[in-house]
Amino acid sequence: MEEGNEMSQEYEIPEGLHYTKEHEWAKSLEDDTVLVGVTDYAQKQLHEIVYVELPEIGREVKSSDSIGAVESVKAVSDIFSPVAGTVIEVNETLIDSPELINEDPYKRGWIVRIKPKDLKADLAKLLDPEAYRRHLVEQSH
Amino acid sequence: MGLKRSHLYEYHKEHGKIVEFAGFEMPVWFEGIIPEHNAVRNSVGLFDVSHMGRTIAEGKDVEKYVNYIITNDVSALEPMSGLYTVMCNSKGGIVDDLTLYKLDNERVLIVYNASNREKDFNWFKNLLEGFDISISDVSDDIAMIAIQGPKAEKTLQEIATANLKDLPRFKIAESKILGYDSLIARTGYTGEDGFEVFILDTPLKNPIKAIEVWNMLLDVGAEYGIKACGLGARDSLRLEAGLSLYGNDIDEEINPFEAKLRWVVKLKKASNFVGKDALLKISFEGVKKTRVGITLEERGIPRHGYEIWDQGKIGVITSGGYSPTLDRGIALGYVPLEYDKIGTPVKIKIRDKFVKGKICKSHPFYDESEYGWKREMK
């Protein structure tokens, strides 16, 4: 358990974001849209991200739908949407600079912006920072 | 059953990201796959390959025995020379691919894949009958380190007594390294010039010689920017060089003709060998599918198991990934013979999308005037 706690300290888990067990984060913005990316833990596990597959703008997604993929040299990881809604913007700088996800997973490494359908209900299902930290600890056992 | 560890595990645990590979705890990277990969293509990198299998066959029938189990021919091989080969089952399927070295007229060192250590040794054992030889598995008694890249010779020469400049490819020499009895072969699995070093009499339980040599090579290579490399870079380097990986690109369901390994099958050698009848028949009848290289023309990364399409599915990717040297997705896979022509367009099914690619030169994928052991040293 101690080792696990130590482990979860290695990863940045900012306050104010909502997390999935599959290591996506969601940030609710003032204009009622939601920014989505993958967590510090996810980018560290993948290491050296070399390709990001982005969804088409306008796509309707349900929560937990695969909306793309992040690929490192060694592995592929699906991106699951934390919320239901419509994809209204994708981070096109990731096409040429996928390493932004490694460098800055919570800011410049954002992946999609979604106009949510039922934000309240979806956010209620997500983990707060403390619950996500516990999830990382449990997962390491 | 617990995972095995190599002679250099303590180093890996401290400096690397450990993963399970072929029953071993091995480093997938130290700093990262891309910087390690580039160090080998441009300068020099160091690999622990002590997890591989090593067997010494010894006795007066050793040449006859080895020629019976492999498809290539050792009879013309001079002492202290090596060759690459496969061994096949009675159906012509590939049991493993091997590098072997004739140390003298009565001793051969066989090096094989970590994933096949038990299978191969049993295979060797089951074919002993009628030959006056003995075999011993020395994998845990000899440490093995690969040093690869255009600066490998300069780095290794700093601590090795053998004259490496005069050691041609696929030759092996006795040497002292830091005073320890060793063998140095000019071979590797990266496409680059380089060496595979066998540090003799180094038991797994007391690996101090291996650790000293490893650390000293990192020290003397520092001026060239040497990097310790993990299995990730080993895989991306061999893929760019177009070298097959057993278990991915070749296995017992694939024969050497399909795998474009006809050059290691000597159907005309004097001795009989396991799989000869089947291989003669396959050679006469021809094959239906063959191994090709594919480069992607669009963004995307092809991976093991993805489908290759034309109008419909025509084959499967057996190895694929991102090529740091070419900065694009590359792959090996099997397709019907009619597609085996450089430039032929194909599509790779990546998740639910089709990504355009084409059949390309794949042995190696890179330009040999720029990269690999054949380039002129600048």
C-alpha cells in the first residue's frame, strides 16, 4: 500500500478536472463545453507519443465511445469520451506535434472539445481528483 | 512460475522501464525508444541480449549434426566463422532462426531466440541420436551484450584486445575484454555495423564480469553519446532493417520460401536435413503468399495483426510500427505473390479506417547509402 501511495504521487492530477478510470480527463469550460484529454499517468505509460487519431468535427458521441486513439512507438490506446455530445473542435496542433500530450497533457495536449448533451449526469459518473488518485493506487496492486 | 532475469537485471531495474518479454524481466527502454534508436543509427548503442539462448554442440560429428538440424550449410564454413540459418520441422515450417559460429572443427556455438530457449534445446536434444556429440545449454553461464552502430568498433576497441578493424562481418574472434575471456562476433540485429560480445564463464548468479563490461562500455562510449538500449529500440531497429522476428513474422506455420529466406535453404547440400523433403516439394510447387514490406503513404501506424486490403482482405501485418528513421509507419506482412512488386498500392485497416500504403523495398527499408553497415563511413 505504501508503495502504491508513493506511486500515485509521481503523477500530476490537477484539481477542478473530472477523470475516467480509463485515464481521460474532462474540464468543464465557462461556455458550457467540455475539453477532453488524457492524464499524466496515461502519457507516462504510453511514453513517446508519435500519432494521435482525432475524430471528425460534428460527430455525435455517447459517453465511453471511442473517439480516437493515442499511439506511442510501442502501444495504442483508445480515447474514450467522458461525456455524451457533439465534437465541436479538435486540437489540430497534435497532428504535427503529438508530443504535446507528453509535454503538457492537461493544457496544450488537450485532444477534443465537446458540446455536451447532459453534462450534469455525465460529470456525476466521473471521478474527482481524490477518487482518481485512489484508482491509480488500486490499479498498481 | 517466476520470471527469469538476465545477467544485467540490477542495472535495468535501476535505470530502465521493465516489462515481461519471453518469460524474462527486461527493459523496454531506458531514456526512450526514439533517442535509443537514433543513437544506434547515428553513433552507438548497447543492448543486453543475455536473455537469448546459447548452446554449445561439441564432438567429432558436430558438423554432420548441425547440418542435419539446419537448412543452411556449415560444411564450407571456416573455423571462427558464423552464419545465419533457420531450422525447420518435417513439414518445412520454421522451428526457429539461429546464428551459429563454428569455433573449431569439433565445437559450434548456437545462438537462438529467448522465446524459444526451451523448445530449441529440446529440439536439439531430440535429434542427437546417431551422432557422436554432446550439447550443453550455456545461456546462464555466458553473458551476451550487443554493441551496435557506426561507432561500435571504436568504442569496443577501447577495452578489447582483439583487432576489431580486421574482423569481417560474421567472423568471431577470441578476445580479452577488461581482462576477461570473451568471444566477439561482428553480427547484430539492427542493420548497423556492430558486435555481439560473449563474456565467458559468467554465471547468472555472479554476473560481476558482465556488469563491469557493460558499465565500462557506457563509460568509454560516452564521447560518442552511447546509450543503453531496451527491447523497444531493438524491435524498431530490426524492423527498419527488414529482419524477421520469430513469433511475429516467422513461425512453424511459415516456411522459409514464404519468408524470403530461400538464401538460407541449401537443398543441394550433401547431407540430409530435417524438413528437406517438404522443402523440396514446396520449392518445386511454389508458394502462394510471401513476405513483403509496406510503407504508409498517409499518417498512421500499422501493427501486428492489422489487415492488408486491396478490394478485399489480402493479408495480415506480422510486424509494424513507427520508423524513427523514415518518420512514417512501416510494416512487414504476408500477401499473395501477385502483390509482391515494389510500388503496388495496398490499404491497411487501422481500427475502422483504411490507410494508403504501398509495397516497398524492405531489406532494409532505409536508404543503404545513408544508414546501415553498408554505408561508407564518413
